[in-house]
Amino acid sequence: MLLSFALISLASLASASEVYNTFDGDGFPACNAVAKVYRPSTVDEMVAIVKNASAQGIPVRASGVSPLQYASVARYHHNQNDAVNAISDLEMNGGVGSVVVEAGVTFPQVAQWLQDRGAALGFTLGAVNWNITLGGAIAMGAHRSSLREDSQVSAAALAMDIINGKGDLIHLEKNANNDTWLAATTSLGLLGVIARVKIAVMADYKVWANQTTIDEEYILNGDLFEMISPYVTANFWRIFLQDSTQWWPSVKKFHMRTYGVLPVNASGNAFQSTFSVTSLEGNLALSLLNAGQNSSTANFFSADTFYALWSAPNFHETTFNLPLLSWPVVGHAFDVLIGGLYPGELPEWDYNLHGHTLELAVPVGQGPALLRRVRELLDQSAADGTAVTSTYRSGINIKFGKPFDSFLGQTTERVGNITGDWSKGAMMFDFPSFVPTTGDRHRYNEAWYTTLATTLINEFPIRPHWTKNTRTIFGQSVKNLDADSLQRFAAVRAQFDPDKTFRSVVGEIIGVV
Ligand SMILES: Cc1cc2nc3c(=O)[nH]c(=O)nc-3n(C[C@H](O)[C@H](O)[C@H](O)COP(=O)(O)OP(=O)(O)OC[C@H]3O[C@@H](n4cnc5c(N)ncnc54)[C@H](O)[C@@H]3O)c2cc1C
Ligand SMILES: *[C@@H]1O[C@H](CO)[C@@H](O)[C@H](O)[C@H]1NC(C)=O
Ligand SMILES: *[C@@H]1O[C@H](CO)[C@@H](O)[C@H](O)[C@H]1NC(C)=O
Ligand SMILES: *[C@@H]1O[C@H](CO)[C@@H](O)[C@H](O)[C@H]1NC(C)=O
Ligand SMILES: *[C@@H]1O[C@H](CO)[C@@H](O)[C@H](O)[C@H]1NC(C)=O
Ligand SMILES: *[C@@H]1O[C@H](CO)[C@@H](O)[C@H](O)[C@H]1NC(C)=O
Ligand SMILES: *[C@@H]1O[C@H](CO)[C@@H](O)[C@H](O)[C@H]1NC(C)=O
Ligand SMILES: *[C@@H]1O[C@H](CO)[C@@H](O)[C@H](O)[C@H]1NC(C)=O
């Protein structure tokens, strides 16, 4: 299996305050001052490593696939690899079932394994792509987008085996009324190493994807819950909204992406790629985006270019790898929701296209107000003569999450001092921005990004995504978290790891260690 461990020294916790936690590889460290990296291949080996480290008082942090390795998820890849052995116990009963995976397997691996056996990941998992491990996604509360279906990855977990701070393997069964489970479903890695997870799966299915272009004004003044949630019918032909809606502030448009389920015998063989680029495109995008480091005009030019490119489907058909030119598209769940790279292409970060990330959740009812506030700040930057817009290959991603109860989850209804109605779910404002490779690597009007984050955190009951924000943002957001949930999480943590073998910067900032 792919799970590796970094044994990190204390030095990493004292490093600069603006470190970005994960995402992008070089210059975007997930942890500094790594003392030793182990690559165990069995759960027993992991247990031995943790026992050893714990006995010697060495802090441990689990690590999924290194961000640098996101590089090459093979297109049409049906290769064998050692992680396949770590998937077992598929049980189907009618249209639903379960499978046990070791936590180091990645989403494409599980999806391919299931597809070969007539099964598929459910919607929660179906759209989390690339070489992200299930363990890493469950630990950090990762999610996709849906108000109708569960959207947090850990919502699909039925049971987990966690190696606690003493090196004991603890088995947990799903129980939404149990504090241990409510802690384990977003643990930040602080209860220990998630070794195995039993996840809910479904019979294999196909999916259609559609995209509509909507004027900004309509979304900023609309009722997002009304727009996103009602896609429900009583049978399997259910329709749900998933994946992100993209905001293109330079042209004042949104791309709204919808997906729906079709029977597995529906015709269509579409395959999605989100990050795949040819070397020509990659190098062009890099010079285009770098040109925007000191030029607002250049940023607006590239934003308009990417908007136009993303109006067409980012789907090819699998027989001849030809681009699909019109919406909607239909394909296999795995190909449409996860996809990969097109032949001969590499992911964007292989061309030095790196982004800083910012992702903040608000109750869905407050979504339009938050977007209007962002629009005011964008307009203010223009009035100041330093207009900012989206500077990434995608626009600003707007995602949604159905309520899911987990002490540290982004869509839990548990509220802190600043209350909000989270009962209908959350809207996530996910704003990646290009990091220039030139000069001191500052973004155009860098100060604006700080103003944006601070303004939103101070004016809305926002909750941060645990892997897509800076330490400053985590610190500023603590006031929105529910003190009772933090305390109860901390109590479970203390029980699992009294000697604090497992470390997490986020956990320290929010005071649960
Ligand atoms: C290309 C890309 C796309 C992404 N898309 C999304 C998205 O759509 N939605 C979303 O919510 N997030 C998304 N993310 C963020 C991603 O879900 C998180 O960063 C996730 O935690 C990464 O998991 P990983 O396996 O890479 O683990 P790492 O980055 O190695 O680890 C993340 C954290 O989890 C802990 N951890 C890892 N494995 C385990 C384990 N087995 N047991 C306990 N703790 C563990 C680590 O200690 C660390 O603190 C994306 C990231 C990338 C790079
Ligand atoms: C455990 O620690 C000992 C002593 O430091 C070391 O020799 C051994 O290799 C370690 N074992 C594992 C599994 O890490
Ligand atoms: C991503 O995972 C696949 C499947 O294990 C592997 O073949 C590929 O090399 C991985 N990508 C990288 C760059 O590690
Ligand atoms: C919650 O679950 C844990 C782990 O299964 C168990 O040890 C504990 O007793 C449960 N707590 C309650 C209150 O039932
Ligand atoms: C796809 O979206 C278009 C609007 O862009 C709409 O007219 C069409 O009915 C949609 N198709 C499906 C299958 O939902
Ligand atoms: C798919 O299979 C169902 C029966 O399972 C059948 O009724 C339907 O006509 C088939 N559709 C296609 C497109 O083959
Ligand atoms: C932008 O300006 C900075 C500082 O003057 C400089 O270092 C950097 O190279 C410039 N960027 C580009 C792309 O010209
Ligand atoms: C929440 O409110 C209480 C009571 O007013 C106060 O003591 C506490 O500091 C507040 N907590 C946060 C995180 O702001």
C-alpha cells in the first residue's frame, strides 16, 4: 500500500506562520524537518512503526501520497499496483454494498478495482479525484459538492481501524451518537493512523454531466438552496448537483455543473480531466499567468481565455480520445466523476502551475451575501486602480455540502458563539490563485487576498477547509467553532493518544491537542 509515515521533529511546528498545509509540492510544504520517512506495506508494519516511535517519544504524522506524486495518474490506467491488494471484502446486496480498503489507497485505485467488479464508489467519493488517499481525505474532512447527497468523504465510512498512540489497532463502527465516531470522522490525524476503512459502495452506474452558463447577478441574488437541492426523484434516476460551480468574475458569469445518474447500460463513454494539460498549453498558461504578476490587464486577459476554454466540456471520449464538444456528456461513473489525464498530457503542476488556496464555508443561506461581499471587494480593487480577478485555470469554485455531523466537520450543525443556520447545508467559497514563478512569487495586489480572507472571516460565521488555508486563517476562524465540540474532540484525542505522539499544526492552532 502507499501509505507512508513521516516521523517529524518538533522543529516543524515552530515554522513560519504562513505555511500552506498541503496541496502543491515544492515550496508548499506539508511538513518541514522530516526526521525519517517510512513506507510500510502492511497494517502490521504500520503498527510496529507507531509502537516504536511511541516508545521513544518521537512524534509521528501519517502522510498520503506526496503532492509531488500527483504528477501522473495514468490515462486509461488499468495497471496493477501493490495497493490493489489492499482492497477486499466487497459485499453487494441489491444496489448497495461495502468494501474494505486500506487507508493508503487512492480514489482512482478503489474506483478502478470496483468498476472491474461491477461496483462503484458512491457520490461522496466518486468525485474526489487524483492520488489523494482515502485516509488523508477522511482525516482532513475532505468533501465534494452536493446538498442532496452526503458530500463529506467520511460520510461513506461504515467502520474504521485506527492505530492509536500506543500502537494498538482500535476498531470503530459507525455510530453518529458516539463521541469517538464524531471525532474519528474528521480527526486531523490526531487519534492515530487510520489503517483500514470499510466504505459504502453502490452497483456500477453511468453518469451524465451538464453545464449551464448563468449571469453573476442571478446567483448573487438567488436562493442557492432552491437552485441546488431539489434535484431529487423517488427512484434510481435521481438527479443530484455535484462538483463545483465556477465563478468567473472577469466576465460576471457562473458555470453551473450538474451531474445525474443513469443505468449502467446507457450509451456514452465520456472521460473527464480537470488538471490535464499538453506541454503547449502548460507553457502558454505559465507565461500568461506570470505576466499577470504586475499587470491587472494581463490577469483579466487570461481569466477571459480560461473562461472561454472551460465553456466547452473538459471531457474526451475514450475510444479515440477525441474532445467532446457539447453538453451534456455521458460516461461511466469512474470516467466522468474521477477521470484522469489524457494520453500524452501531464497535470498542470508539472508545468509549474501552482496555486495558493483559500476555502471557507458558510451556511448555504448566507452564500449569496458572501458572494456579494466578494464582489464588493473585487470592485473596490478596481476602484483603487489595482483590479483583481481569478488567476487560475479554473475560476472561483463554489461548492456545497449537505449537513454531516462530525466534531470538526465543515458542514456540521454545531455552532460556536457566532450562530448561523447550518441545517440546510453549507456553501464553500474555494478560491485558488496562481502563484507566479517570477520575482518574489507575490501575486498581483497580494494585500487584497489578506483583506478578502479577514473580511469574510470577520463578517460571516465561516469555517475553514483544513487543508486549503493558511495558519493565520485557522487562527482567525477559531471563534466560529463550537467550544463544546472542540472539548469533546480533545477528550477523545487524549484517550487515543495521551502522550501526543501524533502531531497536527491545525490541531494545535484550534486548541484540541
Ligand atoms: C489535486 C487535488 C485536488 C483536491 N481536491 C479536493 C476536493 O475536491 N475536496 C476536498 O475537500 N479536498 C481536496 N483536496 C485536498 C485533499 O483532499 C486533502 O489535502 C487530503 O487531506 C489529501 O490527502 P493525502 O492522501 O494527499 O494526504 P496528505 O496530504 O499526505 O495528508 C493530509 C493530512 O492527513 C493526515 N493523514 C494522511 N493519511 C492519514 C491516515 N491514514 N491516517 C490519519 N491521518 C492521515 C496527514 O497526517 C495530514 O495531516 C485536493 C487536493 C489536491 C492535491
Ligand atoms: C525500532 O527502533 C529500533 C531502535 O531505534 C530500530 O533499530 C528499529 O529499526 C525500529 N523498528 C521499526 C519497525 O521502526
Ligand atoms: C498515482 O497513482 C497511480 C496508481 O498507483 C500511479 O501509477 C501513479 O504513478 C501515481 N502518480 C504518481 C506521480 O505517483
Ligand atoms: C463510543 O465508541 C467507543 C469505541 O467503539 C466505545 O469505546 C465507547 O464506549 C462508546 N461510547 C459510548 C458512550 O457508548
Ligand atoms: C443541459 O443544460 C442546458 C442548458 O445549458 C439545458 O437546456 C438542458 O436541458 C440540460 N440538459 C440536461 C440533460 O439536463
Ligand atoms: C438497459 O437495461 C434495461 C433493463 O435492465 C432495459 O429496459 C433498457 O432498455 C436498457 N437500455 C439500453 C439503452 O440498452
Ligand atoms: C514584477 O515585479 C517584481 C518587482 O519589481 C519583479 O521582481 C518581477 O520579476 C516582476 N514580474 C514579472 C513577471 O515581470
Ligand atoms: C464565546 O462567548 C463566551 C461568552 O461570551 C466567551 O467567554 C468566549 O470567549 C467566546 N469564545 C470565543 C471563541 O470567542
